[in-house]
Amino acid sequence: MNNFNYYAPTKVVFGKDTEKETGRLVKEQGASSVLVHFGGKSAIASGLIDRVCQSLKEEGIAYETLGGVVPNPRLSKVREGIALCREKKIDFILAVGGGSVIDSAKAIGYGVANEGDVWDFYAKKRMPTACLPIGAVLTIAAAGSEMSNSSVITNEDGGLKRGCNTDLCRCRFAVMNPELTYTLPDYQTQCGCTDIMMHTMERYFNMSENMELTDGISEALIKTVMKHSKILKEHPDCYESRAEVMWASSLSHNDLTGCGTDGGDWACHQLEHEIGGMFDVAHGAGLAAVWGSWARYVYKARPERFAKFARNIFNIQETDDEKAAVAGIEAMENYYQSVGMPTSLCELGIHATEEQIKEMADKCSFY
Ligand code: NZQ
Ligand code: ZN
């Protein structure tokens, strides 16, 4: 078992109607002027933005709004947010949405609290030393940004999708009402479930000795999400399934499933970030499209680990590790297909040219 730090400072407020507590939670943080940041249309259409703003008003908290964050959130919107925050002397950012909105909020938080160009932090030219405090009202279970140390932004100039990871940006609180996810289209629900599982799988397929407890948590998480993703295909308004998946989204990416390991592989995320940067696909679908090819490419480096995955996740009885590993990879791909996720770039609708593949490979080795 490796030594590890585990830091999960986000206060989680989970369950029905919890968005009504947002004003109180913001006040608890000592904020006086808030930026309410959100996406394209879902949070407006559902009335959530109105409810959240009402809850701020009830606590006497001043706020500005900035919507229009798109999936694979853009640097230009971040710059707009930074300028607005400086002009209005904002001291707290409330992200109402999914990973894209939360990541955009984190980037704005870095931009406001540090001198110079915010992109420097994503281009790995320097590290931020501060971030405005962030809170989240989550509307999709997927990226896990509500508890992660990560923010991923796309620079339209060059189609570069890059992450910046520091504990400074971890949300002060996350409001998680599973009912808010009822309105998700099935495709987004399944993309989210894929991403949730992948955050644990990236950590699970590592090269270190492993903790029995961490492995047990990881396997339970993956099986739980798999089970409930299928229920949600038939019953999108099943509260219990929405709740299981939502809690899994946070636990999968708040480092819990990496405790005691070497941190994992993360190649699929690096590959997907280049695909997302160039072709603007949904993150979870991009991950499903590359996972099978990645797994077949690497499993021989540690067949016993892939065999354990096959046996414990899919109950594969094969005693030979290599054969079990391959059977597990096939079973995972069958699962993806059963929930409408792609298992190749072609199925994702991408027919990349040789030149585009080379460009993505070059960008991918940036880290
Ligand atoms: O903009 P609206 O209209 O809200 O539509 C969104 C968007 O089109 C929609 N949506 C969200 N909540 C909804 C809803 N539609 C109906 N009802 C609701 N309740 O869903 C679409 C996707 O939203 P998005 O925020 O993009 O999804 P997700 O949470 O999957 O975030 C993806 C982004 O997070 C990054 C990804 O790369 C991608 O850019 N990631 C961030 C991570 C992190 N910060 O820790 C880790 C991840 O690995 C990931 O890289
Ligand atoms: Zn992800």
C-alpha cells in the first residue's frame, strides 16, 4: 500500500429540495456578492435559477448572473466571467449546473484571484496561488467536479482542452438533489454514468500494490453505477437510482477510490480530452469510445489486475488471467453498447484523418 493524503473539504448537502438551502450555505461562507454561473438552457427552463436566486434574496445576498457555459467549457466565457467579477467586486461564485459550469466557475475563480493570463495555469506555465471560493448546485451526475480538485477548459484558439488541478478550487459546498437530474436526456445520463465509472477505473488499473478496502469500494461503485444506469434507461425518474448515481459521481472523483495506490493511469482521459478539444464530443461518450482499445493495448502489462476486474465486476469464472482479462474487456464493451455508448471513434461519429490523429497524439503527449 502506498502512503497517501486524502483531502475532501467539500460540505455535501444531499437530497430532495436541498437547493432551497443554497442562500444559507452561501451566507455561511461569508459571501456578500455572488456570481451565479450556469449553462445553456436546462437550469433556466426548469426554474432552478429562479429558485436559487430567490434563496439568495431571502438571505439578503447580492448577486449577478452569467449563463451560456457550453459542454467542453470555453476560455472566452471564462474571460467574460473574470471581467464581470472584477467589475462587480464578486467574492463568491455559485455554479449551477454540471461539470462544465463548475469547471468554468473554478477557472473564473483562478482568474480573479491571480494576476496575469488565466490560461497560463491550464498551459502549465505556472500554478495559481489562490482561487475565489466556489459553491455548486449540481444538475448532472457525471464529472465529479463538485468534489474534485480539477477544472478542465477548452481554448478555442487551437482546440486545446486542458486541466488545472489544485486543492484551491475545491468546492466549499455541493448541493445535490437527485431530482434535479430527472430532466436529463438518456444520452447525457449514460455519458455521466460512463464518466463516473471511468474515474474509478482510471485509478483501479494501476501498477502498484493495492488496498483491499480501496478495491472493494471501487468495485462496489462500478457495479452500483452499472446497475442503476440500466434502471434509469427504463425509469429516468427513479429517485433511488438517480441518488445512487449522484453520490457515486462525487465519491468516484474525490480521490477516495485512489487511496493507497499510485494514482492510476488516466490515459483514457488524456485521449478523450484531445478528442473533445478537436471534435467537441460529450466527455463520457469519448471515454467509452477509447476504453476498449486502450484496455486491449495495455492489459498484458498487468493481466492479473484486469482478470480481477473481470471476475469481481462481471463474475467471469475463467481461471487463466489473460483469458479472463480479455473476457472482462469484452463484457465492458457489451455493457457500453447496451446503454447506447460507443465503443470506437467511428461509433462516436468521428472519422479522423491520419493528420488529425497525429495532431491529437502530439497534443496528448503535452503533459
Ligand atoms: O447547458 P445546459 O442546458 O444545462 O445543458 C447541459 C449540457 O448540454 C445538460 N444538462 C445538465 N444538467 C441538466 C442538463 N440537461 C437537462 N437537465 C439537467 N438537469 O447536460 C449537458 C452536459 O453538461 P456538462 O456540464 O457538460 O456535463 P458534465 O458534468 O459531464 O461535464 C463535462 C465536462 O467536465 C469535464 C469534461 O471534460 C467536460 O468538459 N470534466 C471535469 C472534471 C473535473 N472537473 O473534475 C473531470 C472529468 O473527468 C471531466 O474531464
Ligand atoms: Zn471524466
